[in-house]
Amino acid sequence: MMNEQIIHGIIIGSTIAFIAIGYALVYSVLKFINFAHGEVMMIGAYLCYIFTQVFQIESFLNAMLLTVVFTGIIGVIIEKVAYKPLRLKGRLSMLLSSLGVSIVLQAFVSIIFGSSPLVYNIKETAFPLFGYQFYPRELVLIFLLITSFFAVSIALKRSRVGLAIRAISSNPTRTTMLGIPTDRIISIIFFISSSLAAMAGISLAVESGLTPSMGFQYSIWAFAVAVIAGLGSIRGIFIGGILFGIVVTFSILYGSSLFADAIALSIMTLILLVKPQGLFPQKWREF
Amino acid sequence: MFKGKSMLFWGILVIVIALILIVTLVQKRTSDSQVRIGSVPILTGEYKSYGEQFRDGALLAIKEINASDQGKKAELIVYDSEGNKDLALEKLKALKERDKIKFIADIMGSGIALNAMPYVNQNKMLVISGVNTGPEFTANGGPYFFRIIPSDGVASQQLAKWALELGYKNAAIVHATDVWGTGLETVLEKTYTDLGGKLVLIKDSDQKQTIFKPIVSELIEKNPDVIFLILYPREAGLFLKEAQKQGLKSRFMGTDNFTGSELAQMGGDAVTGVMFVLPSTEKDKSEKYTRFLSLYQKTYNTTKEPTLFNLMAYDCVQLLAKVIKDSKGDVEKAREILTTINYDGITGKISFDKNHDVVVKDYARKIFTYNKERKLYEPVDFSK
């Protein structure tokens, strides 16, 4: 049973890490926590619902791809409307704005779809692998997490865009003076983080259904993971996310589901008390 | 200067006229209706479908009273508690102090209603509930609380008895952490073990929790014959899906939490074989029910059968309307009438025991199966 529980933890942790990457990417460039990230994930899940149930797109894969692209675009629009005008006003202004966006998005979805749970109406069939019953979606999510981890890490180190991101992260004023298209780079960051959130949102919605508040618990956990990892460390998020998922699993197993959040978040507090800069040392960071 | 004073004068005059109009309208509203009933259901959030079912049934009762009783206008004032006990108490205060209403057709949610009971009893408001099943009301409901839905204490006896009749001697309980979930778990645990059953595992699950993987794995290891699932429909549906995925072989049983379509919507084919008990409403035999069914389907333009909460709400309002008329709006007299009443409702004969719990006649046993014609999973009588 212990092996199974660890695999449960890895699956749960993969979703958390997927969302946490979005927090880290935005923080790496703009140095603020985008509290609307969980709601962008929820928007992604509902967009996929629109594509599959309203527009009746038969292939779920096609609907997913469309969702990922559209959610990315929505993320860029949110940045242009709600954060860009506040960039020079300081991080606190952007943080408050992100809280506002979060409330508006949730209210918007509640008005259109109501707050009762919805489902995609797709039937998943589990299959055994290493003695564990996997849904294909769970393996795809783990695969995508590993791929995203390597893709983001390599892109940041090797590509021109990655170089620009790292430059903006270090000194945004100077990079603008040097002619680096800061706005475009920030848009790319929001596109990627929102697209990743959409994938996590679809996976969560297939598992648990859609509600306007579906992003809340996971986004709190993802935020905790991003902080534990030391905001900005992709590698830290990968390891931290998985560990966090395992902690949540064992909290539910050996304690009460009421304490799952408390135990997991207490661990975060303890880590931050001992290591205020996060679990992973500075040399591990990409930015 | 003069202009400023003049504007102030006109401003004050407009405000005074507006206030006089509002007070007049409110008084007119108060005096027009002879049967005025308040209700505090949940109409926002994930559990709003319960509140909507209740409201729809209650409004049909009001519609029917107004259609049949010339000159005696009935009115239902509905306030949404949003599932929040503090907000529910505020709404109840508004009903008492602003709307001058003393008769309440339910404060939805056992925890929410229990929190409001001190205010209800202190202010002598008469509450009839059609949805709150928490066993705590039997001892702590107070003199002004009555309910026409049986307590979970009775439901747990029915459930435990049925499980043991089927030979399920080892059981597990997975329950919600709110007042309803913990209350039902406590009485079910006692009843099942008193009747000779053995509980191999009890796990709780927070209402917002949708991670069931660890609990299902643990249940597979414990291998109970039956699992009593005391969760709300959404969470129960997700639990059943996870159980199906991991290959859990135990049977599942529940109570009236499985009425409505949400369990099948969330759980899909994993709900097949899930069994539950609910108060028998004798609806097939009743003329009143046939009339209600026709009114329900016509009003809401549907071919669906009304749910348990539609029926309970209708009876709550009709019963309140009757005692309001018989007592001429006197709460004390209405309370006395209720203690000895034998009312013929669409859910069957309604009378109350000394604790103001409905005297229970019978329970129905249901099982989820696939209906090929309607292409959906729905409960049918177990005997069938």
C-alpha cells in the first residue's frame, strides 16, 4: 500500500507543480505573485467545457489544444489590461490588481455557468502499470510536467528569449534601454504560464468536475510549493511539488482530511522559518 | 447662500417623502397577506441545487393556496443563506424584525439551523423543516422547531438493518466533516455495532476535499463488505469514480443525500449498484401527489418527477399555512396545534412525537441502475 500512496502523491504533486511553474515564471520577471493564476486555470477548464459541450468538438485532444492557446491569449490580455499599466506603480499595486482579477473571473464564470458542478462527459478507463491503476491522463500529466521542466530550463539557458527573460529578471529598466522588447517577453511569459495552467485545469476538471472555485485549493498549494522552492526555481518546484503531493497524501491517510491543508502549510512555514530563501540554494536557481 | 439652503430644504423633503412611501408600502405589504411565511434556503454555491428544489416546491404551495383560497393571500419571503450560518441568522433576524414574519419554512442545513435555534426559540418563531436530518435536533431543536423529514437517527437504523440483512457484517464509514456528516456518522456507528456489525475503518472527508486516492487505497486493504458513504452528491460521485478506478469491490450505501441527479452526473457508471434509504412518501397512492405532479410539471415546464425536497417544501408550506389560519397567526396556538396534528400531506400522514420529530411510517430502499430508455443512471426500488 505504501508504494501506491507514494504514486498517489506523485500524481497529486504533478498537478500542483504544473500550476506552481506559472507562479514562478511570472514572479521571475515581474517579481510579484499573480493571485489570479488559479482562476486562469479555472478559465482554461471552462473553455475546454465550451469547446467540447457547446461547440461539440468531438476530439477532446483538439479541444484541449484550442483551450491551451486561447487560455494563453487570455493570460496575455489580463497582463495588458490589469498589470501592465501598474508596472511602474510597484509590486503591491499589481498584487492587489491580481486579487481583483481573481474575484472578477470567478464572478464572471459563476454568472454564466452558475456554481453547480459541471462535467465533461468523457469516460476514462484505467490500466495497470507497475501494479498501479493509471488513467492515461495521469501519465500524460507527469510526462508533460517533466517535458515542461526540461523545456523551460533549457529555453531559459539556451534561447534568445530565455536570455532576455533572465536579463529582464535582473534589471528590467536597463534591458528596455538596451532595446530588448520587454513587453513582448512579458507577454510570452504570461502566455506560457496561462497555457500550463489551462492544462492543469483540464486535468483537474476531468478528475473532479468544474466549479468556479475549483482552482482555489490547488492554487494555494501551488503557491506554497513555489514559495518553498524559493520563488523562481523551476527545479525546486519540480521536486517541491512532488514532495508536497506526497505530504498531502499521507496527511489524509494518517490524519484527517481537515488537517491536510494545515499539515502541508505548516511544513511550508517551518521550512521558511529555517530557510527564508526557500528550500533550494541560490546556485540551483535558473534566474 | 440662499440657494444652498433651498437645495437642502428640497433635499430633505424628497428624502422624507421617499421614507414615507417606503414605510407605507412595507406596511401595505405586511397587511395585505394573511399567510406570510419566511424561508432561508441555500441558493448560492455548490449546494444551491438543494435550495432551489426546496424553493420551487415551496412556491408551488403558495401558488396553490392563492389559487384556491379567495381573499386569503399567501406570501413566501425567501432569503438566501449562501450556506453561511452567520448570514442565515442575519436573514432570520430580518424576517422577524423587518418583515414581521414568525413562521418559517426551513432554515436549510443542519449546522446552519442549529446555530439559529437559540434565536428562533428566544423570539418564539415557529420553524417547520423539510430537509434538516441532523440527530441533534431531537434533543436540541427546542419548543418551536418541528420537522417533517425523519432524523438521521432513524435513517441510520434503517441503513444498518438493511446492510446486515444483506449479510454485510464488516463495514467502513466515510463521512463529511460538517454537522450533518459527523452527526449521521455517530449514530450510524453506534447503531451498526449495536446490531452486531463490525466497523473496520472510519474516515472523514472535508466538504471541499476532492482527493480520495489515499482513502480508497486504504479501504481496498481493509476490504469491508459495505461502505457507508455519508458525503454530499458531488464528493460521493467523485469518490465512487476513484473507487471504480482502483478496483474497490465493496458495496456502497447512503441515505437521502443520494436523491437528485447530481450523484449520477458526477459518478457516471460508477454509481451502478449504489444503495440508499429515504423516507417513503407514499406518493404513488395519493391524489394530492397527482395534483402536485401536474402543477409541478406544468409550472416548471418539465417531464421530470419532483425530488424529495420539492415534496417536503410543499408540505412544509401547506402545513404552516394551515396552522397559521387555524391559530389566526398566534405562534403559541400554532405550536399547540402542531403537537397534536394529523395532517394528510403529499409525503404521507404527518404527525409529531414529543420531540417534534415526524412520526415515521416507512422507508424506501433504492438502488442505482442504468435506464436504457432514458439513457441515464437513476435509482429504482430495491425490490425491483
